[in-house]
Amino acid sequence: MSALRRWAIVAASAGVVLLADQLTKRWAVERLRDRPPIDVIWTLRFTYAENTGMAFSKGSGAGRIIAVVVMAIVVALVLLARKVRSPWGLVLIGIVIGGAFGNLFDRVFRAGSGFLTGAVVDWIDLQWWPVFNIADAAVVVGGLLIALFLLREPDEPVDPTPDPSGDA
């Protein structure tokens, strides 16, 4: 696979997740802020929440540290993408990168008292799980699928021809 195609797959996947995340967060800000939750089905409701911490609202106020960790993870994923041969693996990497950038975007552009201090907009409320957003779901689900994918992908292609010297 050419390098151009590899990075196009990662970028397109990341772009789709980032766009979906930011559009739905914009909707949440406009339709849910300062309003009662919207009950959808069963325990699913849409509720406006802001998170200055990390996943599950832990580490409140640690936006700068979280942003540095996120960037390190993105760099690691980009390095990983250079080795992944499967288009599906590249899509998964793009999904996680898109989710990471979705929440990082909030930290940068929703900053209240300084750089990287913005709150991440959460709005999907299952009532039995912490409130989250599209980016959170992309990072968690994409990350789990990458882990499963990497367990299945061989490290090196297997050469079916036997070694003529008889050495294994």
C-alpha cells in the first residue's frame, strides 16, 4: 500500500470522527445547555455536561496534562500506522486520532481561563455510565478494537518457502 493511500485512510477516518463529534457537540451546546435532559429510549437520554478532567470526569482541571498525554498517544498511533498493513487497522487508528482531536479541540477552543483549560462537552447519558460524547466513544471503542486487531495481525509476513540451508 502506498504511503499516500495509508495516510489518506487515517486522515479520512479521523476527519469523519472529528466532524461528527464537533457537529454533535455544537448541537448539544445549542439545544441542551440550560435545559432539561431529553429522554430518547430506555435509559438513553441527552444531557448537557462539561468535563474539565479526563474520562469519567476524573482529574478535574488537569486539561493541560491530559492534552500532553493525548498528543503523546497520537504520536504513538502515527508511528503504529506506519507499520499496519490492513486498511481496517488504519481506519481504527484514524478513529482514535479523530476522537482524541475532538476532545483536544474542546480544550483549546472552549478555554475559559487559559490555554488548554477548556471543558469538553459531553451529552450522551445512559444513566448507568458517565456522560460522554462521540469522541470519547471513538477513543474507547477504537482503542479496544486496535488492541484486538494487533493481537491478530502477524508481526512479519510468513515466507512459505523453506530455508534451503535447513536452518529454521
